[in-house]
Amino acid sequence: MEVPRKKLQRTPILSIFLLLSLITRATANKVPAIIVFGDSSVDAGNNNYIPTVARSNFQPYGRDFLGGKPTGRFSNGRIATDFISEAFGIKPYIPAYLDPKYKISDFASGVSFASAATGYDNATSNVLSVIPLWRQLEYYEEYQKKLKAYVGESKAKESIGKSLHMTSLGTNDFLENYYAFSGRASEYTPSEYQNFLAGIAENFIKKLYSLGARKISLGGIPPMGCLPLERTTNFVDGNDCVSNYNNIALEFNNKLSMLTNKLNKDLPGIRLGFRWRQWHVVLLECLRWDMHAAGQVASVAWMLLNLCFGTLFIQQREQTASLQTTS
């Protein structure tokens, strides 16, 4: 079934966040690069180069991107960080660090280490075998070494200090880990798990700071109870948003906001900003894409966006695909 093009938005709902970016550009010092860590909301294609099913390197993803081909972005076109990079006057899109088409000359003005389906918690990245946050940090350290070799140590240090470091993750920790499997739920209450994740976020920010980063944007999580998967499976409430998940998001975002205030006081020279991640929207209509994928070959059908359908759904589709190919 053809996915109706008129239903696909060419620009995501980013007006408020882009306005903030434009204001920042007008009032702050020049930002030489955007450096990105996170999950599918900011993955520019890194998952294409690791053995995982959490990919978007097939149509209709990328149909509105330059050239009309899928890039590994979980979008019909560009993603939020691409728009932000353009708003700062840097470049129209940020490349994925693992993409062999790009070199340090490309990464010097922006790079994404993000990996779809990852989270703060290592257990979250293990679910679909994606890049954990600690590994993204290792790639960042490797990147810094390449940058020093490319522009010299002094210029590299200056660039790192002025670059905007952006993070966008946390949703998968709850929906693909805590509420999907019994492991973490048996160890922590929801509030304790939030504290556990906030502790990882704090250590991550401190590590970035120790590596020279001074401008850091810490992303919160969206009202995840209103994601398509949660509404579709919420039969009891008539496919309404799951209020409990939205409350969890509010609680966790409050903790990240308090963490931001604390670190701005504790770390001299840091400019740490917290943003509520309301701009993370699924640009493809998930249910329509499910109908589309169902008519394709099995190898495509199970490579679905985890934020749309969830890990359990992907596993069910794998079983269905297996039955289809053996019948």
C-alpha cells in the first residue's frame, strides 16, 4: 500500500525550538560545530554500520531528504539536529560518525554519535544491540584526537569549547527497558530508576566537561504516553494517551532540570541548558507504515522504528516473518 505523500510533513514540529536556536545564534558567540549524542531522535545513520535491526535504511524513510533516499535517519527527511545546525548557519545536515563517506574535514563542523534504541542505561542498548552511551563517549574521544591532528591542538581545544554538545535520550530506558522487561523493574521503583538514570546523565555531563565541552544542551523526554505504540495498545482507555507514562516523563524531566541547575553551579564556565524534548515526533505515521511494511518482503517488515512499535512488537514481527518465509 502506498503511503499517502500528502500526509507526510516535510518539516517537523520544531518552531519553538528553532526559534530558541535562532535567538541563541543572535546572542551567543559563534558555534563552530554541533556535536550530538543520543537515540533515534538524533541518529543520522550510525546504526546502518552496526549489526542491529534498529535501522531505517529503507523506504519510505528519507523520501524527502536530499536525493530521496534513506540515510538511516528515522524520518522522512532531516531530523531536529540538522535543522538546528542550519539555524546556527553551520551546515544543512549533520553526518553520522560511522558513515565511511565522511572524514574529519566533514566532522569538524558537526557530527552525530547517536544510535537509535539506545539510552542512558547500558541494559537499554543491549535490548537491540545498539551503541551504548559510554561507547558514544569513546567515539567522541577518538574524534577529538582526529580533530587535533586535523586543525592542531590549540584550534581543536577552542572548537570543542565553543561547540554545542547536544543530547537526546531517555525514552527507550522506560519504554524499551523498564516497562518492557522485568530486570530493572525488579531492582528499582520508577522513582529510583529515574534517579539511577539521572546519575548516569550527571556523570556523562561531567565527562564531557572534563574533555573540554562547555556548551551543553541536555534533552528531556517527550510525553511518551502519547507515542503511537502506547496509544494503539491502550485499549482500556480507548486508545488515549497513557497518563502514567506521561507523569513519569514529567518527573524525570524535573530531575534533569534540577541536575542542570546543580551542575551550572558546580562546574565553572559550563553553559548547560535543559530543554523539554517536545520536538521529538515520529514523522512517519506509524500505523500506516506498518500496513505498508506488511506488504513487503520479510527482511524489511521487522526492521521497524522501535519508538513506533516497541521491542516486543519487533520480536512478534520477527516471528511472523519467520513463519512467512518457511511456509
